[in-house]
Amino acid sequence: MTFCLGMRVRTGLVGIADTRITSGYEAITAKKVSIYQGPKWAMFLMTSGLRSARDKALTYFEEYLEAQQEPFDRLYKAVNCFAEQIRKAAEEDQPALEKSGLRFDIHCVIGGQMSRDTEPKLYMLYPQGNWVEVSKGTPYQIVGASGYGKPILDRTFTFEDPLSFALKVGILAFDSTRISATDVDLPVDVVFYEKDSFRIVEHRYSKEDLEEISSWWMDRLRNSILELPSEWIDRIKAKLSPPGEVATCPIKE
């Protein structure tokens, strides 16, 4: 499994990708995010799914980038190009994979800004090569283990939030996934893009880097539950009491 999260706000983009790769009973650490940038353009690409499909499609894509005379001027054109490489890899490998009982599986989150893009863009690309643009209404997309971090994002994250807030809530979504999914783990790679900068910054956080934040968040969650108003629980406790009596069973802290 994988956790790759792309987040879009008015002032830029944040990408977060774990580094756990599992194959049978083996687990290794490897990057799941690739960065490409030059004068007046920048993009990052994160993938979930079959590692061999990713590596082949990326190899074809990078070969295309090296051969082209002019960079893409719109991000969707780069997404279309990578989609073509996915379809090419599928044509070559899918029959043999299916004979072995495997699916051709690759999902991608692609973000960035090209010279003619008026704002940073974020796309979700499917194994069939079709894509959707991540909207301002739901300004994030997860590929891989999406269920554990999604509630935090849905409750707290909006398009109008600053980049620093997006990074904070994104790391908490990752931490929730790491705790619950055994095949998602640290270290975690973060990419940071500010609107119109055409420069992506990348940083890797280790377990030691985020240990204090994880503990702080867990303590705050527990304390928040302890401080939650409890009067509504009296309706249940009243049903446990004999008729005419009111239960007085304080919540222990």
C-alpha cells in the first residue's frame, strides 16, 4: 500500500509521499515522488500501485522530456503525455501480468505550474490514462491508503488555507495512516511549491523528526475526548437506572 497526498491551496501546492515499498514478505524504502522543473515551469509526480508499471512509464516520460525542444506550457499537456506512457506500458505488460494473476495498477497525483498556467494545478491520473483536475471544493487527492487520513482533511482543510497549514494537516493525515496501515511508514517525502515561483522544494522527514509531533497530536486527541461535554450521555445512563431513579455514574478521567 501507499500514501501519496496532493494538496492545493490558493498560494501553492503541497505533496506528501511515504517511502514504504512491500513485495511479498519484504519491505524496502524507496521514493514515490519525482520532480521535474526548469525556467518558468515546475511539476511533481507521485504514484501508487505496481512499482514496475511506475518505473517503465516514468522512464518513457523522462525520455520524452529529454527529447522535446520546448517544455510544456500547460500542466494538463504534461499529464496527457504521461498518460500516453502509461498506456504504452500497459500494452506491453498487461497481458503477461494478467497471466500471472496481477493487475496493471498505477494511480498518480501530478501537480505543478507551467508558463501559461495562471495558477498551480493538481491532477489525479488513473491506470487507464484518464484524469480529473482536483477542484477548489475538495482541494486534495490521496492515492493508496486513503481512508485513515481523509476524515482529518475533510474536517479541517480548505482551499483558502495557507501553505503552512496545509503541510501541518497533511502530516497529521499521514501520521493517522501510518498508525493504522502497516504498509505505510516513515521516512516521508514532502514537496512544497509556492505560486508563480516555478521552483519545487523537497525535504525528507525521518521518524525522529516527527516523533514529537505525533506524540503531541495523540495527547491532544485524548485530552479533547476527555474534555468533550458529557451531558448527552445521561440519556443512556438514565435507561440503566431503576424507574424513578437517576443514575449518577461520573465519567472517570
